[in-house]
Amino acid sequence: NPVSARKGIKALIENSRPDTVSCQYLSFYIIPLLNSASRMGQAETAMALIMETDAEKAAQKLSDLTRLNNTRKKNEDEGFAAASLEVYKNGWDTSDVLVVKGGWLHSISGNIASRLCKAFNRPAIAIGKEGANGLCIGSARNNNAVDILALLSDCSGILERYGGHKAAGGLTIKAENVDLLRDEINKAYLRKYKRGAEKPATEVDMALGKKCFSVENGLRLFGEIERLEPFGEANPRPLFLTKRIKVNKAEAFKNMKHLRLELGESPFNIEAVFWNNGEMAAKLREGMLVDIIYSAEIHSFRERRPRLILEALTPSVAGEN
């Protein structure tokens, strides 16, 4: 059982009852929860929980932090929906770079830009609400097809500040210059890239056969992969390819947002999840064959079992092996 001498950290970890405190668990559950406090302008809430020495007070502060995180999720969902509506309403879905301004907190602009980037498969800039001084703060995200910092650099004359790297950036701009930025960054794009530049094909590390997916084989193989942690930008999680694997079940979950599947044939069947692709459930039928690209993990809810985290799923082409 995970234990910490600090009551706040102990409450934070034991709240979700993990079997092991892995790097992935910290990255996907603990860190986003702590970050939500600063995103909502209340960083002291997270610090108060971490520093708390009383178990009862720690439980209350964890409850406060959880409410903040839920508010952050709600604001982010509403901001993304409003931004998407602006894209379609103004015909920007044909633009090479999306630039959208809204009334959301600038601290959640990065997440909104990431969702726009993925939804429309193109670089995106999400700019938050205007401050009292007429300035707005935004975040830029790349779909791996371009250098987003180079594009911002080409527009430096209309930006108050900017920075970042190839994949992501931040900027400060006068509200009156947002429309000009949209025009100029799309011109900069066309000077550097072909229209509709596509992100490069996903590179996989290895093809895996379907017999890897029994519980025994999966636990052994995926356990070896876990020894390579921590994964990150300089040490990406390995990606695998399996072709012509059978779909046994496909269902959407978490308000139809995500996709859960059972793939393979007993005893070589395995659970898989495809985050933010719940709409695909309606397109998949029992018995169809699909090709998948995925990372592998050992899922520890109730019991330790191997699980696939999908990066791509396409129907298999007849006759291919």
C-alpha cells in the first residue's frame, strides 16, 4: 500500500487506491490534479494539501482540490466547444493554422489548443480572455507537422511576447491584433510548408503477434516494458503494431468520450482503450479485423492485467498479413 509521512500526499495517493505508484500513475492522475489548482488561479490549494499534517484536514483539502479540478474540466470542455463552434462558424476549418480567441481563462488555453490541434489535425493557437490592459495570453500547439515556434517568430512584429519550442509555445498579444495574427501566421505557414502539410507517419518500434496478448504473456512482456520508465519526451513509450486482430466488443464510456475494446481470440484476448475516440464505437462491429498501433501497460484496477493504449486503429485491408 502506498504510504507517505505527509498526510496530504498520503490522502492524495490513496484516494484512487493504486496498486503501485508508477510514473504513468503520477503523470495521468496526481500531477494533473495538482496542476488544476494553478490553472484555476488557486495554486495555494494544492500547496496546502501537500503541506497538511492532519489526516482529517487533508481529506477536506483533497475534496477542495477535487472540486477545483472538476471546475477546470468543465471550463475546458466549454472552452473547447466554444472554440470549435467559432472554427466552423467562420470557416476556419480550411485554414492551415487555427487561431481562436475566447472568454476562457488563459491558464487553460494550452489544453484547449491541444484539443483543437487533435480534433482538426492542424496547428492551433487558443487565446484566452482579454485582460484589463487590453492584452491576451494564448498557447500554441503543433500536430507534429510544423515548427510552431518558427511560425510565431515570423509574426513577432505583432506579438508582445512569445516563446516555446517546435511542439508548443506561448504568446501575449493585443486583443486588436488577433485577427491580424490569424492572417499573418497562415501566410507564414504557406511560405514554409505545402498546404495541408500532414504530420509524419507514426513510427513503431516492433510488430507484435496476437499470441502476446494472453494474460500470462502480456504480464511478462509488459512488465519488462515498465522497467524502461520513466517515459517522456527524450524516452518515449515504445509503440507496437499488430495487424488483423479481431474485434470482440467495442463500447464508448465516460459520457461517450472514450472507446473501450476487447480484441483477439481466447486465450489471447486483451482489453484496449482509445482515449477521446468514443465516437468510433458506432463504426466497429463484432468480428471485424483491424490494424492497431498502441503502447502497452499493466492496468492495476482490481487486478493486474495487460492492456493496450491505442494510438491508431484502422480496418484491415483484405488479403494483407
